[in-house]
Amino acid sequence: MRCGGPRLWRSRGVEGLVRGFGWLWGAYAVSTYGTWVAFGAFPFLAVRVLGASAFEVALLDAVGLAVAAVVAFPLGPWVDHRAKRPVMIGTDAVRFLAMASVPAAYVLGVLSYGQLLVVSVVCGTANIAFTAASGAYLKYLVRGDLLLVANGRFEGTNWAATAVGPPLGGALIGMFGPVVTVLANAVSYLLSALGILRIREGDIAAPRDPAAGSRAAGLLDGWRFIRHDRVLWRLFLNSTLVGGLIMAASPVLAVLLLDTYHFPAWQYGLAFGIPALGGFVGARLSPRLVRRHGQHRIMAVSGWLRSLFPLGLAFVGPGLPGLLTVIVVEGLLIACMGVFNPIHATERLRRTPVDHAARVLSTWSVSGKLVQAALMVVWGVLATLTGPLAAIAVSGVLLLATPLLLPRRVHLSEPDPAPAVPAA
């Protein structure tokens, strides 16, 4: 039984979400806005301050993802057996310290490419732990029939932050210099930790099995759980490849816009900020579309559409036409993602017992980041050999095949398993 006697929390007439969800959502919102205000800060610093090449920019993202994923490999089982709120607060503190070191080094004149790599690794590892803990806690905090609503709130917040953050970040860089957005991101993690501290609805931790093996074996349990659920397995393959191919082209696109076409910071932010409004609208419409047309149909349609639009980025040119092309293509892609992602996240949580949620989410995150890292390196080499536009085109063509991995028929989720014993 949950501790603390949670009161109902209301949002736009939706009842049944406990008050603690409001604080969890608020903590997510402030850190997400901070992250998107700092969007592109590391590539910007690498290209404009440190003179990094296209391959080095791709390597910056790839190494951060890969090393973080390896370091985080045993974190899933560890998080499962820990109360989730202290884990979230601790990882927020780690991310604050790591991010705050960048503006400090810049002011002292000692900022280096190596430091950006280290900060990427530290923050990437903390992100995996935070995501696993927050996902498991959301599963505990929100009853199953409201998970789609809750995930829609998170998804909508993410895209609203994506719309506001990059243009604001570009303006802040233009006025105050290239590290002010990194500092804002660091402060957002402190505010997130304060929000999580306000939650009063108790906590959850899975009991430790004395017969269990190593932490690595526990993470393999996450793999086995995903593999033996045919819907989860197909969702896992689809999301991993789609995310990998989209992220592989992201650093290449950054170099194309910042270095080849010399977009100013405000235009670069605008190119990724305005399209996010489509994601916000898609996330808000997702539960309504599912109620009207059914989960499988909406997942299939939005999953297919999101694979079509990235190919349009291969036609990006310089100047205003190029800027408009990025805005339109990214807007269509992100609108489809805004519809698809809450359905995907909800189905994943519904099919996962609460005492396995952290390790399943860690497995999902670690695997996705390793694939993204590998593909970023490959696309960095490809862009060096063929040029950015050709590399982006290859990614777009390969994405056309990914909907074949979507579940052919998503069955109604079974009732949620009994929750694990709450933490003391």
C-alpha cells in the first residue's frame, strides 16, 4: 500500500493523478527546459570555440553515449533495489556539478575538447539512472488507466520545451556568450532535485533476491524480459533503430548548418524550436486519437509517417530556403513522434512489472545509446567521405524500412502486476 495517503491532483479536468505526479512532472519540466535551452551548446562550443571537425563533433556525441552506456550497464538492477527519489535527487546533483564545470573552465580559459567528452559521459550516465528511476516511480505513482495521460503530459512538456528552448538559447548565446545556456542547464538540475524533494507519496524498491546473480546478470534479465514479450521486442527493435538513425544524422546536420552554411546561432535554434510545436500538439492529441481510432492503428500510422519525413533533410540548402526546409521537415517528423511516443512509452510500462521497470528501462536506454553511438561514428566517417548531405540522405533511406519492425497487432495490455513492496 502506498505511503502518505496521496490526495488527488487535477490537471485540465483530469482526475486520479496523485499530487506527487505534479511535483514529478514539474521536476521533469524544469530540467527539460534547461536541457533544451542548452541544445546544441556542446556542438557550438566544439565548432566555434575549439575548432572541431565534423568527425570530432560526431565523436563527441558518440563517445559520450557509448561510454555512459557501458558505465551504466549495472545501474538497472541497482536502481530497482533502491528507493527511487534519492536516486533521482543524487543524479540531479551529479549533473549539476558536471555541467557547471564547463562555464567555470571557459571563464578560466582552460576549456578543452577532452572536458566536453568527460562531461558528456558523466551526464549521459546520470541520465540513464535518472530515467530508469523516474520511469519506475511513475509506474508506481500512476495507476495503469492513466499512464497514457501521464506520458502524454511528459511528451507534451518535452516538445513545448523543444519549441521554446533552442530559440531562447540561441538568443542568450548571442547576448551573453556561448556558455550561458550550459549554466542555465546546470541550475535546472538543482531545481529538479528540489521538486522531487517535495513529493510526499512514499517510494518503491524491489526486494533483493539473495539467489540473484551479478548486477550485469540483472541487466540481462531486462534483455530476457523484453525478448520474451513479442510486442516489447518489436517496439524495442523499432525504437532503437529509429532513434539510432535519427541521432546519427543529428551531428552531421549540426555541422552542415553551422559550418557549411554558416547559420547564426539564432537561426540554428529557430530551425529546431519551431518544429517542436508539432510535437506538443501531437502529444496532446495522442490519447484522444487512441480513444477514437484504437491504439494499434494510431501507433502504426504515426510509426510509418515518422519514417518518411527525415529524407527531406537531404534537400536542405543555405539561406532562408534551407531554414524553411528544416522547419517543415522537422515539424512533420516531430508531430508524428509526439503522437507515437506516449503510446510506445505507455505500452512499455504496462507490460513491465513495477519491480522490473528500472532494469527494463535501463536495458532499453543502454542499448539505444550504444546503437546511437555506433551509428554516430559511422555517419561521422560517412560525412567526411561523402559530404553531410549524402550522409543525411543515407540515414533517411534506411529509416524507410524501420516500420516493418512495428508490432503487427498490439493486444490489449494485461492488468498491471501486483506492485513490489514499498520502500521503508
